[in-house]
Amino acid sequence: MRGVTDPLDIFRNLLARDREAVTEGLPAFRERLRERRATYGGRDLVKTLRPKFLTTSDLHHLDYTASVVTGACRRLADRVFDDPTLHAFIGMTEGERRLCALPARCPDPIAFARLDAFATPDGFRYVELNGEVPAGCGYGDVIAETFREHPLVAAWSKATGARTIATEPPVLDHLLFAWRAAGGRRKPVILVTDYLDAATLNEFEILVERWRARGFECVLEDPRSLGFRDGRLWAKGLPIDLVYRRVLVNEYLDRENDVRALGDAVAAGSVVMVNPFRSKLLHKKVTFALLHGDGLDDAWLTREERRVIRETIPWTCKVREARVRGPDGSAVDLLPWAVGRRDDLVLKPSDDYGGRGVTLGWTKSASEFESALLAACSGDWVLQSRVAPLEEPYPMFEAGLDERPMTVDVDPYVHFGRVHGVLARLAAGAISNVTSGGGQVPVFYLPDEEST
């Protein structure tokens, strides 16, 4: 491939050179992914043979901007927690207030976070903060490992110098960091907990298996099966020290009488739990409205925080009948203004996930969007400026490796304010997530030109 330097062209040329053999090997490749548990709710997670490409400069940019955004969010959590007016603004329930008030031995309300982003012609744009129980790290590594073994991807990596960054080991490393920061000295017994009928069960099993291989006693257990006695949390006969919480606060509250042992252990301070329940303060999408000065002035932010927020987070506002500051800073009557600007707006429930309830303004008539806005006023919803994600060509399994234009999520994992790998998801439409059927691909990092 002398003279070919573009990584996509290199990939295409390698595929064209041996397309018949690559196509014949697809069933075995897909089966290998299934054997390694790269499935979600019984569905294959991977739908294409090509990784997502990022440069090391992209990674450094994400690391810096994500650290600025999550740093502001940490301070925001304290402001929200201390201000009953903001409790109402973000739609905090009584159950959420009670859990957020429990003592938290973890020193950071969002020790683990994920910023969900799109690459746009103007750079990366963060559209949501997954501040409670960000998922996908375990899946990412088994997918990347399987891709690296594929002859086509191996040849492409050799030609380009591309590499992967493991996303699972940093989770354990930073769980242990939280444990030590809370005063833990001995080697902890670790619990991974969520309802075991969750679609992400495979990922939990991947994590537990790998952490045991690193020499840690680790248990996977449903929160309904935990016990609290003699001042300790118990799971499968073991006293637990460190909890990796994957059960969402709302889902915990839905079954609180059955899962009380976990809350009792947190209240007693007998475990270090990551993330603490207080992460709920930042998980709601209205967090981005607060960062943009809706419901709270922005004088508490530094000049650099305001710059990064303005350049990386699209304008976001809580839905209500009110006069607010629009994207250009001018005052507008929100609802009639939004109807007239619906082609540039997305309506989202503040506290849901998986793309559920999202309304794309440009797909609705004026009357339909107005009706949706009026209904949203009785709940907790946000409006957000539309972003223009770049589409990329991917050779899809179901298309016989013919390329299809896909939208790509680029979602950095942020642990204690620093990026440790990126989740990438594909979709044929405007909403990319695994819950709604989007596929996951590994991220391969290309060296910048000056380092080659």
C-alpha cells in the first residue's frame, strides 16, 4: 500500500485485497465475540468489522475538556445538595433526597462518569453526562481483544501504528483508589451489584472474572440477595468492603423494601460504595441546563470552565413556561420560541436513559412539538440544541461488508476527573445507544503525524 497514508483508505485496501476470505471468516469471528460474552440482552453488540479511529490528539482533547466539565460538576453537586430550591429545579424526589443525604465514604460523587458525545464539524459535543453507573468498560476490552486478533485488523494496526487502551483495568484500579482514599488498608472484598436479570449481566461476569484473575475476592450478587448483620454487608457468605454499584438509584428505590441491606450498609459506613448515591444529583440531564446558567447564575464557574462548557456542551434548558436565556444569550419566551426553532432542538426526559422519550424537533410539526412541550411542562424535561454529528462509512456484517453511513457516539470514561478510554457506539439514525439497538465498536488510537 505504498503511498496510502489515510487510515480509512488503508483499511479499505486491505479489505478489498482479501475480501472473499474475510467474508468467509465472519461467522467464526462473530461466534468468537459471542463466546467472550459481547452480547447485550441476547443481541450481538458488534455489527461491523471496522474499529472507530481516534487520534492521540483527540484523546488528549477529550481528556482535558472532560476534566474541566466533570470538575465543575463536582462543585455543582454540593450547590444542588445544599439548596432546596435546586432540589425542586432538578426534580429530586423524596427518596432521592434521603439516599443522597446518606454518608458517602467515596470522596467523589462522580468518581466514575461517562460523557456521551458526538464528533461534529466543530469538534466533540457532549450531549449527556452518565454520572451514576456508566457501563460498557468490560464489553469494550473483550471486543477490542477480539478485533486485535483478526488478521485484517492486525495488518491495519501494523500499517498505521494504531493501538487500543484497556477500559476495564482502570475500573478496578480506581475502585481501589476510592477504597484507600476512604482509609481502607487491607485488601478489600469487592461486590458488583445490580439486578441479575439486567441486560448487562454479561458485562458484570466479565468484570468479576477479570478481577478475580488479578487476585481479588470478588462477588456478583443481586441487591435483593444481600444481607446486613453485625454491622457488615454480606453477599454469598462473604463480608463486603467495597461495592461497585451498578443498580440505578431509581431502580433501587422501586424495590427499596427488598434491597434495604445495601442502603443500611452505606448508612452505617461499613462499605465504600462507588458511585455513591449522591451521584444522582448530577445524573439528570438538567445538570447541563445548570451549567449553562438556567436556574442558577454562572458566576461560580471559572472563566475557563465557562469557555469549555460553551464550546463543548450544546445549549440546554429546563422545559417550563418561563422567560429564559436562549442559545445566543438573549431573553426568550421559552415555549413559543422553541416551537418556532424546533428544527434546531431536541426534547429529552431529564431522568431516563437508552434514548427513551427523546423527541427530535425536526421530525415533528409545529402543533406536535407544541403538544410535546406542554406535556413536558408537567414533568422534568430539557430542551437541547441540535448537534450535527458526522457520519462515517462502516462495512456492516448484515450488508455483506458493504459500507453504510453510520452516526458514531464518542463517549469518554472519566475516573476521578481523567479520561481512561472511550466507548464508541454506532447507529443508522440520530440516537446512538446499545439499549435502542446501536452497535458497539472498539476504539483504536492513531499516532499523530508529528509522532510518526
